[in-house]
Amino acid sequence: MELPRNAFKHAIYAGQQQIGLWSSLASHVTVEILAGAGYEWLLLDTEHSANEVPMVLCQLQACMEHRVMPIVRPPVNDPVAIKRLLDAGVQTLLLPMVDTPEQAADAVAATRYPPVGIRGFAAASRASRFGRVSDYHTRAHEELCVLVQIESRLGMDNLEAICAVPGVDGVFIGPGDLSAAIGHLGDQNNEHIVTLIEGLIGRIVKAGNRAGILTPSEPLARRYIAAGTVFTAVGSDTGLLARNAEALAKRFHE
């Protein structure tokens, strides 16, 4: 059996825009519905949702008949959390709160087997299709994608150094925490924040890396794409459900 190909990783390296959606409802049924909706990637969140590894496994299975690529955000940049997700078959990870090149390098090391990393060996995990991918352990890194999330002043200060870490495949700007860190809590659509983010995207691109972001605002998503993002999440399952449910109720109560 061949090593599964990470279409998302190959696409962002080719500069092909990948449109994604955030999934926080922690449901394999929801993920199965979203997986066929036409997005290139889905972010399966375990940082800000009631999601655990067995549930993520079901969500990965819900994606399998579709072309969408699942990306999982662990709750923390931790090698044990990363190892469990990799063994479950996750090929792309989004690591939150990466502030320094050392933290970025640690994230990469957690996805690599010794001697270049610290990932623990498992002979027959789902990642190797239960041992059926015979060369999995020597080639896994080729199809693994490490995305790191910049969400603080320190992360901004270290942006170019983080971009230069070998094995960091993409740099994602977290607009919520970033705006809070510079005094605009809950106001990530503020023009000052938007302009700052456009500048950060430009710095990532200039540093030779690949930029990503999440925004539910279509005009902002288009601005960030124009600024240089190549993986862009344009909404979330919770937001779509809440806002559309409210709009439907309002129409019938007017």
C-alpha cells in the first residue's frame, strides 16, 4: 500500500489557493456533511471545542470519501498530543500559540522519527494503514504538513525566524488572540488590525513561507487572499449554524 498523499501540502507549495472551513462542533456527522461541501480543507479543532482523539478519528473517517483534506489543531503544542493525532492518521497539524523559532522547531521534531525528531514508534497505527504502508516510518515526513500559529506580540517579533525553521510548511495568523494581544480584544475586524495582518502576510511571503488565516468576513477573506494567503478559512460550522438559524427565525417573526 502506498503512503497517502497530502494534497493540501502539495497545493500550498505550488501556490494554489486552498479555501477551508473551521469545524468546532466535534461531530463526525457534521464533518461528513461539510466534507462534501466543496472546500479544500477542514480544520478539526481540539483547542477551543469539546473534541477528543477518539472523536477526531471518527471525523477523519467521515472525510475519507471526499477530496477535502482534514487539518487538526491540537489543544497545545505538545509532543504527546501531536503523537496521538499522527498515529490516528492526521497528516496536517495546526499548532497553536507558537511564539519562538525554538517552539516551532519542537513542533517539527514531534512529527519526525529519530534521529531527526522525537516521534515515538508505533508499528501498526492507522497512520501506516495498520502496517500496510511498508515504508511509512522512513517516508512519513514527506506527506506530513506542519502549520504554526502566530498569535502574540512575541510571535510577530519572531516571525521571520519562525518562517525559516526547517519543516515549518505554513504560518497561520490567529486574528482573535493577536488582536487581543495588542489591545483590541474581540475587534479583529478593526482596520488597524486588518492592516497589521496584511503586513504580517506580506512578511511571511517575503520570508519564503506560506501564509494562512481564518475570517468569517468575505470582504476580509478576499483582502487577505490578495495580500498573499494560500490557505484561507472563510467561516466555521458554529458560525454558519448560529447565524443562519437566527436569520431564519427572524424572517418568520417579522
